[in-house]
Amino acid sequence: MKPLVLRLLIALALAVAAVSAAAWWYAQRPLNLAQPVVDFTVQRGHTMRQAAAAIAAAGVDVSPRALYWIARITGKAGRIMAGSYEVHQGITPWMLILKLSSGDVSQAEVRFVEGWNFRQVRAALESNPHLLQDTAGLADADILRAIGATETHPEGLFFPDTYLFDKQSSATAVLLRAYSAMKQRLAQAWQTRDPRVPLSSPYEALILASIVEKETGRPEDRGLVASVFANRLRIGMRLQTDPTVIYGYGETFDGRLKKWHLETDHLYNTYTRAGLPPTPIAMPGEESLNAAVRPAQTEYLYFVSRGDGTSEFSSNLNDHNKAVNRYQRGSGS
């Protein structure tokens, strides 16, 4: 090899080594952030160049060009994953690249509360800033089709829980998880049901569980409340439960239950109609599901609130009227 060529190769090798050393030094250098925590999103289909530009635009003081080349030299440029990310002070370019290539996305949460109806579920989803709002404006029936539900009414089909999700996940994806969770919990509860319970299907158990959820102020009363409704169903006595009546009026109900509400017939009026209402009226939690399929064994047919969250239970109308006088009318025993 000629001396000149050798010298050129050596110079080139030294230059590459110097550039590599400089790049590695830069890759390990903590970056300045516009604020203590910076969020950015890598859209599906974005290249490493586009991701680097988005990171810099979000407030991370990084050279998009340098970040791209570090990712390319290390073989990470083609491995970045879409999603929302969160970075903190002390992050380095190399840590950024590792985060992108491993899909270390940031998470948010949404909570569905026991006893909520589907309007409240939709409101929680649509007010969450971290969800892609793909259900906004859709009819309930369209949402059910989107998640593959076989039911025609959405009420009670979603399990109340706190759901963590990657930011920029879709509202449909969260609903599907909640729907699947309820199907699983309901199936488990139905498998362990008391054979004497007067329910013919898991869906009927879901309906009863939703009523128990709305009628129970204290967890320890769930089994007793369920026993009242089970006993009434068994003998053909009307359930006469206020929450079903209120549900039937939907958003028109002003919060004040009056006598005419109870006397006006509609699909959910269990004062005028026998048996269970046609659908659940809320999301029951696991304890209410279990109470519906395994109610306490009692002879109770009535209960009334004591005003402290607990209920007074009675097996006959005379005792129930006394309890009503004592706890609702203040007339004593």
C-alpha cells in the first residue's frame, strides 16, 4: 500500500473515531427541558427524523439531526414505536432513543365508579384529555358494535374499575377492556350461583346486581338487600325499588322523587310492573354481582334506610311500617 493511501486511511479512521467519540459524548449529555416534565407524541408511521423534530418542538433542547444520526448509527432508527412519551430532567439523547425503541410510553388513567350509568361513563371518557375520542358523537348502538358487543343496550356492561392506558389510546379500546372485564366477572359469578336463586341467565343476574348496587349504602348490607329482591322475585311480588323508577326518567329526572313518579307506568317502573326491569340500571361492582347470585338466606321482604347508610330489614309489612315510622317519619316504634 502506498504511503499516501495509508496516511489517508489512517486520517479517515481517526476522523471517524473522533466523530464517534463526539457523538457518544453528546448522546450521554443531559438535555435541557423547557419544563420539568415534557410530553410528546410520536404518531403512527412517523420516521425517526419526524420523531426527533417532534421531540425538539415539544421543548426538549436536542438537535433533531444529531438525534437522528445517533439512532441510525446504533441501529435504532427503524425500531421506534408510536405513542405518547414523558421525559424528565436528566434525560440524555441516548436515553431518549432507548425510550423510543422500547416503546416506554407514558400512561394515564380513567376511573369508572360503581353505580355509574352509561352516560357518566361516556362523560368520563370524553373529558379525558389523553384519549383519542373515537366514540364522541356516536350513538350507543354504534359504540356497542365497535367493541363487538352482542347486547343491544349498553347499561351495566362495563366493569367499574380504574383503567390505565397508554396516552393517545382510543376510548373504544378502554371500553373494550371494561366490557371484557365485566363479561369475565359476570361469568365467574354465575358459575358460583346458588341454585335456588330465582334468576334464569347471567344477564338477569347483572340486572339484579345493578339494583343491589344502587340500593346499598353499606357493603355489609348487600347480601341482605339481594335477599329481599330474591325473595320477592320468588313469590311474584313486585320489586318496588326507587332506583329503577328514577332510571326510567333518564336525564329528565330532577332529583326529587314524587308519588306521581311511582304511579306512572314505564318499562323501568318496578312499582307498576312485576319482575326485573329490561336492562341493568348501572354498573355493579364485584361484591354486588356476588350478592345477586348468592344472596343471604333470609325471609326478609322489606327494607328501609336508617339514614346512616344502613338499612332496617323486615319480613312482614307490619314490622316494615313500624320501621318506616321510626326511621323515615320520626314517629318512634
